Amino acid sequence: MTVPTDSGVRTRTGLALVVIMIGVLMVAVDTTIVVLALPVIQKSLHVALSAVIWVIIGYLLTITLVSAQVGRLGDMFGRVKMYEAGFLIFIVGSALCALANNEATIIGFRIVQGLGGSLVMANSGAVIADTFPPNRLGRAYGFNSVGYTVGAILGILLGGVIVTYLSWRWIFWVNVPLGIVAYLLALRVLHDSGKREKQRLDLAGMVFLGLGLFGVLWGITKLSTDPFSAEILTYLVGGLLVLVVFVVVERHRVAPMVNLAIFKIPTMTPTLTAAFLQGLANYAVLFLVIMYLQGVRQYSPLGASMLLVPGYVIGSFIGPWSGKLSDRFGAVIPATLGLAIQVIALIVYAQMGTGTAMWLVVAASVINGIGASAFFPANNSAVMKAAPREMFGIASGMLRTFSNVGMVFSFAVAILVAARSIPRNLAFAIFVGTTQLTSKLAAVFTSGLHSAFYASVIIMAFAALLSATRVLRRGSSRTAAKN
């Protein structure tokens, strides 16, 4: 019998991490690449201005709703199997998006793509936790965050180039060959090692959460383009009531979608809540800055995107370092420091005016990239180290759910806040990149953006304080002491 050498084990785990990074990269590409293509998609497919935003929200909402469930499927049938299935669905969804011919098909096929993305994202954290020992987990998540960051960079660069020189359909076609290569590599390199646990799916919980979030999001997006009305009020109130029903139902489910038992684990509540608040405060920043660059400063989509690349590039070097720190000293310091750095970035963004030097925008992007790259690996590592092995899939899925709920609402709230300072339809058109502002309206609109950034400052500061409270819980158990 041949005993595997330490170098051989490290080579296999290194290859496994590369495959996981490719999957995360693919999903990340599609969170940014579509932003720059929205104006072209809207014109090409004759999509209503108020509906085109759902090309992004539909994708994110799908990932939000099914992340916890597909994480549970990973615990039941094998995390690697579900991860590989995500590749196939994502490839099919991408090809269908490239073939879409109207409003309904592009939004519907983005939902299919989101389903594949959720299988990849929700199970990637669990596969890493299965593959790496606890003392190397933070560093592994650090390198995995590089995959997400590189994907975001590629999304911005490819989006700008494709929209400028090729058909928008190529933003989806590029996923097909990359996905096939990644799938074949995953079949060869990844192997299930975690113990399979019998689980139940919570379809009722998923339906109630989906209807509730959809009602609130639909109301908010309608409010950003139309005056307040009884219809909008009905969507908002109805959505909130359904969310209340969701919470009540979950408390009485045998296997709830939001597993409340996981919150009994020390440090889990502040860690998941910090992920939610970080997504709520920070995800809108990309869109607010693009609105500023395209609407106020009249940059082209490619020109605007190029100014944001340095932040992603520099941030990609921080992820492994942050993960290594969390392995050595615990997750609290790098995660909290990352959130505090993002607070500084948001304050810098809030200083932008109609004549601001572009170096300030680039500096804010770099600071924000450093903060985000310090936060994610440490916070992800904290969740997976605290969770029992048999709950890796559930924990990974819930982390994705909490983060994505924050991201989805961040996106919707950004539109709403921006629409307070200038006519709603004009703000929405700027948001999707179909128009620019006159100099008079630009000053008013910039003032409105300041309000949005300062609101994000408050949310992010609260997330940092919440993250810091984990120091008080470190003595609760041996596991918590490492987080």
C-alpha cells in the first residue's frame, strides 16, 4: 500500500482549489459583466426600462432563494456532485441567455443561470471545508476569494470590450467553453469525502421567502420609476407580511430553510449578520459609482469600468493574506479590519463631486477592494470552522443566503435613493446606462448619491461593530476560540 506524501496531498488539494476557483470565477463574471451590457440588451430585445433591472435582480434572487437548499442537497447527495451539477446548469443557462429573443426569455434564462450559480457558490465553501484541514482553511478561502475577485475584474473588462466591439450575446457565450473545461477538470480532480447526511428540503419556506422578497423588491423597483400608489403599497405591505409568515413557518418546520439551530453555535449569529450587512452596504457601491461615472462625468461603459479595475486587482492580493491571518490569529481581526477599511472607502466615495479628480475615485476603489478582500476569507472561514462537519453544506448555503439577501436589497435601495434627487425615470435610465445628465441636474444627482454613500457608511460601521463582538464569544467553546 502506498502512503501518500505530504507534497502529493498538497498537490491534489491545490488542484482541487484551482477547480473551485474557476467555478467561483465564472459566477463572479456574471455578477459584473451584465451591468455594462444592460443598455444594449434593453435596446436589442426591446425590454421595458423598468423590467431590464430584473436581468440582474432575477439572477441574484434565484441564488438567494436556493443557496440554503442546494447546500442541503450537497449534504445529502455529495457536495462535489452538486457542485459539478451546478457547472452543467450554468453552462446551459448561459447558452440559453445568449439565444434569448425577448424580455421574458432573457429574464427566465437568467434564473436558470442563477440556479446553476447557486449550486456552484453554495457548495464551493463546503467542498473547501471537506478538502482542507482546519489550520489551512482560512488560506484556502483567501485564494478562493481571488477567484471571485478575478472574475469580477474579467466581468468588467470583458463586459466593456464585448459591449463596445461585439454582440452582447458573447457575454454569455464565453461561459460555455470555460464551463465545459471546468466541468471536465472537476470530474477528474474533485472527490466527495464528507459523510452524507439525510436531510429534508423546505420547499414551503423557499416559496414564502421567494414571494416575500419578490413583493418587496418589486415594490421598491416600481417606486424608483413611478409615483407612490396603492399598487406599490400593496406589493410592499404584502411582501413584508409574507416574510413574517415565512419566519413563523420556519419556527415550526422539522428541517427549515433557515436552520435556527445553527444560531446556537457560538459566533454564528454575528458572523452571518455581518455577511448580510456587508452585502447591504457594499454591493450597491459598484452601481452607484458607475452611475456617477456614466451619468455625471459622462464616461463610456468601457472607460467607467477601467477606473474600477485597480481596486479589484490590488484586492486580489489581499485575500490569501487575510485568510492566512485568520488561520493564525482567528477571523475577528482581519474580518473587522476589512469592514472598517470599507467604511473609509465609503466616506471617500461620498466626497465625489461634479469636478472631482479621477484619482480620488480610483483611490476609493482600491481602499474598498482591500477591505472587501480582507473581510470575505476571514468571515467565510469563521462560519465553516464553527459549523459541525455534517452541517458544512447548510452553513455554506446559509452564508450565501444571508450575503445575497443583503446584496439584492442593496441593489434595489440604491435605485430608490438615487431617484429621490432627480425625476424617477431619469434616475433609472442613468442607473442602467441609457442616458446622461445635464450639468445642472448632475450637481443635484451627485448630492443624492452622497446620501446613499453615507447610509452605507452607517450600515458598514454597524457590521464592523457586530463583527468585533465575536471577541466576547471566543471563550464559549473550543471551536469558537479559533474564530
